[in-house]
Amino acid sequence: MSADSAVARPKVMIIYGTRPEAIKVAPVIKALEKDEALTPIVVVTAQHREMLDQVNEVFDIVPDVDLNLMSHGQTLNGLAGRVIAEIDAVLEEHRPDAVLVQGDTTTVMASAIAAFNKEIPVVHLEAGLRSGDINSPFPEEANRKIVSQIARVHLAPTMVSRSNLLADGVPDENIHVIGNTVIDALHWAVARPMDFTIPELQSLNADDRRVLLVTTHRRENLGENMINIGRAMRELATSYPGLFIVWPAHKNPKVRASIEPQIADLDNVASIEPVEYGEFSHLIAHSDIVLTDSGGIQEEAPSLGKPVLVLRENTERPEAVDAGTVKLIGTATETIIAEVSRLLDDEKAYREMANAVNPYGDGHSASRSVDILNELLAGI
């Protein structure tokens, strides 16, 4: 292809700011890089600086624009205002033909508004997730509903997400069910040979202990809920000395202050720094049970046959609950202990969750996304 024809190709700007966004847009970016009809422009806000950079490095993605908007103690309103202002300038400079955003962060909501105000079509990847509670997760539930009102194209991961969008009044012809790109990313990462670099994890390949992976960070779980989770981890570690609990501690100091004091003296609990995406994918693969309040892990772990117990009262991913790969258990200490113990002690209960069919896709969602983008921008 000549340089002149390459310049004339329609431009798709992909904007993201956090690690979960980076994971899910990475397969689309890689697919766009191979596509001969479209030109990708990668823009990061760096809402989460270090964790975002780790994912970009794993997938060999170098952003075209890095706004580096992360600042200590930033508020949601302060971040949203900065994203809109900065993205407005980027859109003016690069004049993309479409903007793709993923999910439900402040970066996603603000970038979508900025593009909409410039009459640039917004493509929403992972559209249609709903918990039904505007305050849980906060502010994500509101963010994704806002984006659904202004997006031109909705790339829904499942039929449930499609139904949610239809219920919100989105025209059927604007919705495409493609699966979830997180599965594309996970399969790619796990297939890469890798040795654990974190000292506490280097023995996992030869360790015959069962592994409980715990991740928790949700705003709505800060305070007493987080303390309850720490208490449950302590009791499980004490009751099951042959269990190895791995807790990648979130950077939020409120999370660490709630949990670290309760597990600091336990030999079979590894409190480690947040794990780079490629290594974390292999950590999921080595785990037996996942205990989490994260959204993305509810999709990732089942694709590797790992039962997921969700530290929330509701989820915007009910498909996994319906399929039996995920169970909502809340944050009561006694309930956490009982549910983890059931999977450790009852082989039949464990197999039923581990062998359930993952509803989130076949690993080809990124290529479907690019096909739809080509349809949208044909003739430009």
C-alpha cells in the first residue's frame, strides 16, 4: 500500500485510561494494526499510570498520544473535567472518523462526551452491562448508561447486554453481539511462556498447595466491608494451613489499611504488589479459586476453569452467575468463609463451577469489532 493511500484511510481513535480498559482494547488495537483499510490512533489518559503502562508493554502498544492525567488525590469531577478538555484538543488535532471507548470508567464517559460534542461517531466496546443499581458499582453504572445514550455503535459482549440496551431504547440495528475481547487478551497472554518474577510466586509451578487468589478494590467495599474480607482471609488461612492465599494489594491505601494488619503474620498468605497483566494471567491459571470484587476477573477466570466468588451483592455480569461459573456472596465474613470452604471441601461443588461453560466468547471478538468498524466507516 502506498503512503498516499495509507494517509487516506479512515482513522479510528482508541481512548483508554486504566488497566482493565487497556486489556480489553489491546486485541482491537492489534487487529486494527493489521487491517489494511483503517488507521488506529491510540490515546491514553493514564487514569491509572503504572498498571496501564504494564499492559501496553505486554501487548507491545506505544500510544500515539499520552495525556498523563493521573494526579495524587484527584476527584472524579476533577478528572472528568480534565479528560474532556484534553481530549477535545486531541480530537481537534487528529480529527478521527470514529472514537472507540471501552467499558465504564471516568475516562470512557468523558471521552465519549467530548467526541459526541464534536459530532464524531462513538463506538462503545463492552456495551450494555447493567447492575440495576446506579450506586453499585460507583460511578461505573452511571458512566456506562451515559455512554449508551450517545454511542453510535454498541459492541455488546452477550445477548443479555443486548437486551439491556434494547430496554434503554437503543435501536436494534446499532447493537452487535461480539463476545468479550477480554477472552482474546487472556488466551494470548496465557499462551506466552512466562516465569513468575515475584519471589512469593516463583514456587507455584512446583507447589502442590491449593491457591486462593483474592483481589478487592471497589469503592463500595471500602470501610467495614473491606475489614470483613480481611477477617475472612485470616480465618481461612488459619483453618486451612495447606491453602496458599495470594493477595495482590491494590494501591489504594484505604484497601491496604483494612486488610494488611489482619494477614501480616500469616505464613500461607502472600501480600504482594499489583501484578503485571501477563504474570497475572498465569497467576489465574495457577489458582484454584478466585475471590474478587473485580468485574473483568468474573469473565477471565471462568475461561480458565476457575470458580469465582464475587464479593458484591450484585453484578453487571449476570451471564456468568446464570452459567454457574460465578457466585455472588457479598462481604459478610461468615459467608465468605463458608463459600470458600465449600469449594475446598466439596469436590462435586467445585467441579460444577469449574466445568461450567464460560458465556463470554470464543477469543475472536477483536476481529468482529474491526469488521464492524469497517462497515461503519466504509466510503469515508
